[in-house]
Amino acid sequence: MGGAGRRWPALLFFPMEVLRPEEMTLAVFGPGLLGGSLLLEARRLGFGRLRAWARREESVRELLSGGYADEASVSVAEVARGADLVVLCTPVEAMAGLAGEMVGVLSGSRVVVTDVGSVKGKVMEEVGPVLGAGGVSFVGSHPMAGSEKGGLGAARLGLYDGAACIVTPGGASEESVAVVRVFWERMGCEVTEMGAGEHDRTVARISHLPHVAAVVATLAALRGDPGAGRYAAGGLRDTTRVAGGDPAMWRGILLGNAEAVVPALRDLVAETTRLMEMVETGDGSGLESMLREAKALRRTRYPD
Amino acid sequence: MGGAGRRWPALLFFPMEVLRPEEMTLAVFGPGLLGGSLLLEARRLGFGRLRAWARREESVRELLSGGYADEASVSVAEVARGADLVVLCTPVEAMAGLAGEMVGVLSGSRVVVTDVGSVKGKVMEEVGPVLGAGGVSFVGSHPMAGSEKGGLGAARLGLYDGAACIVTPGGASEESVAVVRVFWERMGCEVTEMGAGEHDRTVARISHLPHVAAVVATLAALRGDPGAGRYAAGGLRDTTRVAGGDPAMWRGILLGNAEAVVPALRDLVAETTRLMEMVETGDGSGLESMLREAKALRRTRYPD
């Protein structure tokens, strides 16, 4: 990804009018790794005004002293009022509550609200109607960026560079969807639109399932004798890396996407059982063909 | 690991005598990633003579033209004759056959034979007696170094730097074990001795199990829709990385260590099933406690 393609254009085209980004106010709710990195990129892209909401006063002070935002507060209404684009970056479970607190001050404005949640069915169902009741536009987003290291301290420029971002329009207007698309493109993402259900089934496979695989591999590898880890090479380290992620956040993600996660995990159990039985019965050719299939499938995404 | 601690000492002390490494002949059988990297390190450390055996003439030419070895051949006897230290770097299944071909020319010499195989019970049982019948010393070794990229082309200096190496003495003399220990230490490894059974149970957990976890995660994630991989971020990439390993090699490793691998995989299935049921029943506190336990266990080996 070169930097050139990511520059904020002079004008952000809306179908009905033209807005200048330097006149826009961006409000980020819950600035951890994802929200903090958004603020850093938005500053670089020349956004007019950056606002941030955090749950704790201590985080508000960090946002201001670190120069992440021009204004920050624990008051939802203060941060939301007059914003042109609102991005919800809290855990998914907190989003509907925030939406309820902000819908009053947003109502009647041209604001578009989006989010960064890892599940979309639940968010579209819970957040969309709350905002919709006040005539406020909501478009779901899921930028596939992140790290097992969370928090504002881990925020950085470039986090979104080249990341896939899935946008779920729900019932939002074309104009609102266009604003959200352009926003993520300027953040460096490759944007795809799909329905919330398709999104959830997709990420259950390519994100939530690998997370669970890392967690259960860690438990089965190390619970009996944690000290054995000292002999491990890069295989254990990489296979289990994402098991270092935030337990509370992942509890929310897995439960929030249970409907799609359970069938994916059922397949994971079935594959593991099948491979185990091949080892047990000494079925070398069956085993090698499973190993070959996995290698080939992985290559479709990661050629080397 | 600094380079200073890894320099070959002026003298290699044997209990009964003193040998100068520059007078020693090292013979490597099967120079892929591990064997090739050994040859590179041995050259750097000033070994007197480097020999290599490969199954194919084409590999022999590559060994000579690339300067990996001073002498190379497809003849086992030619490469083995007069060697002071022999390292078997072929797949485990090929080792007993090679041992049988070399025992005649090695018999009566002070040579020590070792290997780099990922399973030790099978190797100690199959290779040890073949060499022992000719009075030739065998000590098992498993340096925990490697990569999903194999082959001589991937060989490099530093591969063993800081890697754990488990040495399984079996019935070998203290002198032979000392030679092998010192050899691996000079290669940059941290050496531990243990019995072959303990070795196999340990690596079933910390190496073979993560490998299987990566394979089954790849299959369950991508088989239904390989194209979905395009949306994946670093989680899928790292969790599945080792599934890119050589299928034939891993078939041999998993079957060769079936006795220890099967119970480890049974635990993997049990953990996955337990987590899946928590997601299915919405047991948030059980789920979060599993995620917390995995994160804490992983930290015992990888603090950040």
C-alpha cells in the first residue's frame, strides 16, 4: 500500500452536496487500539475536529494530553453533539446503550454513525433501530485490523493499511453507505459490502474459529506442564499467539456470534477427531492427504 | 544470544583424550533445512572436514557447488568412513536403513552418531540397536529449530541460535553424550537431557499438537469457501502458519509419535468441545475463565 492512494481527497462527494473533510467533526467512542488508531489517521488526513468519548476520566485525560483528540469527555451527549461522523469502538455489548444516549442530540442532523464491531448481526439488530427511531443513519463496519495487544497505548498509524473492511449497509441510504465506504478507504482499507448474516458466517470461520483454535491449543499443550513451554519453538508461539487477546472482548465476540461460531467449531471438532483417528489407526495416506489439503488451502491466501 | 558464547573452543575435551575440532570430520546425512544449516555453522566454527550425503545426485551437486560440504556423495559408506561425528538429518523413517548401511564402515572407530529427528522413542529403538550391533555409539538429539520452509535453499546461519535441544542418551557412554552436548551447545542450542519417552510426550504437546491445531483450523476455516481467506487478518495467518509444513514429513512425525500424540489430541478435542458448549449455552463466565486461563498459560512462555 503506497501512501499516495490514501490521501484524503480535497472534497468528499455526497450525492446531494459537497462536504470538506477539514470542516468535518469525527467523534470516536471508546478509543482503544482501533479507535485510537482511527484518531491518529484522521489527524494525518486533515479532519477538521477530532472528538473522543471514554468511560473513565483517566482515559479522557490521556486522550487530551496525548493529543489524540481536540475534545474529549465522559459525556456521550457532549461528544456526539454536532458530529458529522460517529464511530463506535467500544465492545459490542456497550454499543446499544451508547446509541440510546446519543440519539437525542444527533436527531435531525446529517450525521452518519458506524462502528468497528467484530459481529454485525447483533449490532445491526440492537444499534440500528435505536438510532433509526431518531432518524439517525447507522451503517455497520468491521475493519479486520487489530492485535492481541489492545489499548490506546498500542494505537498507531498504519494499523488499517491494507486491511479488509466489511461494510454492512442494513437499511441505510446510499449516501450514508458512501460516506462510510470513503471513510474506510481513506483509512487504508479495502472495502467490501455484504449482508450482516454473511459477514457473521464469514468471520466465524476466518477470525473467530482461529481464535478458538489458538485458545484450545494453548490449554491442551500447556495445562499439564506449563514448564514444557520452554522447549517450544516458533510453532507453538505462532499457533497460540491470538490466545493472548483480551478475554472479556473475546467472550463478547464469541457469544455475540454464537449462531455462526457453533457450526464452525463443530467442524473444528470433527476435523480434529478425524485426524486423531487416522493417527490412532496408522492411516498414513489419509493423514498425508489431510495435511496436503490444509497446506494447499492455506496457500490460496498466503502463497509463501 | 551473542556470538561470543558460541565460538568453538580451541579444544573439545573428551574424558579420555583431547581432540581438536579442526581435525574432526563431520558427516551430515540428508542436508535439507536442518542439515544444511548445520553444515553452515560447522564451517563457521572451523570444523576440519565437512561431508554430506544426499539421496539424489542433483542434491550432491548442489552441496558441492554451493560450498556446503568439502565432499558429498550418494554413497553412504563413502560419506561415513572415517567420520568423527555423524548427524542423521533425513526423515525419521529413513534413519534405520542408513544406520544399517553405515555400521560396517564405522565399526571399530571412535565415531559418535546422532540425529535431529522429531520423535525419539522410535529412533532410539530402531537406530540404536543397528549401530550398537557394530559397537557404534548412538545418542538421540532433537534441536527445536525449523520452519515451514524446508530444503537446503532455506538453510542459514543462526537457525539454531537460542533453540532448545533435547538430547536422549539411551544407553550411550558419558563420553559420547558429552560430545553430542558440546556439539549442540556450539551450534547455539540450550541443551537438556531426558529419556526418549519423556521427550516424546513433551513434544507431542508443545510441537505436534500445535501443528495439528493449525492444520484442522485451516481445514475448518477455509474448506467451505477458500475465497473468504481474503478478509482474514493476522489471526488466521499466524494460527495456521505451520500448516504450511511438509505433509510427508509431518505424516512421519505424527505416526512415529502416535502413542503420545493421540492423548494430546484427545485433550484438544475435549477442550474444543467444552468451549463450543459454553458458546452454545451462553455460559459467559465459564467461557471467559477458559479464555483467561489460556492467556495466562501462554504468558508463562511468551511474556509479551
